[in-house]
Amino acid sequence: MTVGQPRSKSLSPTAPVRVLVVQDHPLLASAIAEVLDSHDDLSVCGIAGSGDEASNLAAKEQPAVVLMDFRLPDMSGPVAAANIRAAVPKAAIVFHSAEESEDALLDAIDAGAIAYLTKSATADQIIEAVRRASVGEVLIPVGLFAKAIARQRKLVTEEQAREKLIAEFTPRELDVLRLLAD
């Protein structure tokens, strides 16, 4: 199968979960696709090697789950995830990455990820994560999820404070501030 091409799969009594694999390493992408496609309840509807390609393919194929790398050649995984979710709002995003930092996990959550797996995940763990994500289960530790919410609230609070401060200036004071900034 070539990158971006859907795989054919025989119809089963219940439709298999459609999965889009987004991975810029062709061998790894093919291996993941083969593992997923070997299960009757999963069907890889395409493979994308970049964020832009993933967004276009997601809009066309309407996957239920997107299993994607956190780092892509043309954009970050979180940006690509946001683009994919704009095209397919109901798609569950599952990140699969070598990146294990707390910031990466929080960025993934901010981008709407429902799960985050490291590259050390086994094939069985990936399959289980895709299955669980397809029914809406969140596979992110509660503590990290709470930190992401707190981080979002802090950003909103800081922005609100900045806006409130600016609103208190007179037009002339704002002019003076702009001149100072220039």
C-alpha cells in the first residue's frame, strides 16, 4: 500500500473502526498499519507522512481514530491534530511519539488528544489504545489532564488581566505607551 491510499477490507457484520496512521517514517507507518489491519475490528483507511497530507486525507476518509506521531516534517503533531479535528471533529486523536516530556503531553491534550503512547508501546498496547479511543475512552493520566486544564485556565486568566489593564488606560495613555514601545 502506498502512503495516502486506503486499504480494502472485507465487510464484517459490524463496520470496523477506521484508522488513519500519520507517521513520517514509511517503514514504521507500514508496520503499524499491518498490525492494525490484522484485526477484523480495525481498518486502516490511509497512511499520511505529513500534517498537511493527514488533514487532507482525514477530510476525505473520515477516520474514527487518528494514530499520529507528535513530530512531523511540516508541522508539529498538535498543529496537525487541530487541523484534523477541524476537518473531522469526532475523530479521536491518539499520539504515538518518542517524546516523553510533560510539556509534550500537555500540548497533546491541548490539541484534543484522547491518548498518548510512547514509541516503547507494544503492538498490543497500540491496538488496545485505538480500540478504547474509538469508544471515547481517555487514556491520559488524570494528573496530566488536570495540569492541562490548569494551564489553560492560567493562560485565560493572564489574558483577561492584560485586557482589563489595557481597558483602564485612557486613549492618550495608550498613545504614549505605543510611542514608548516604538
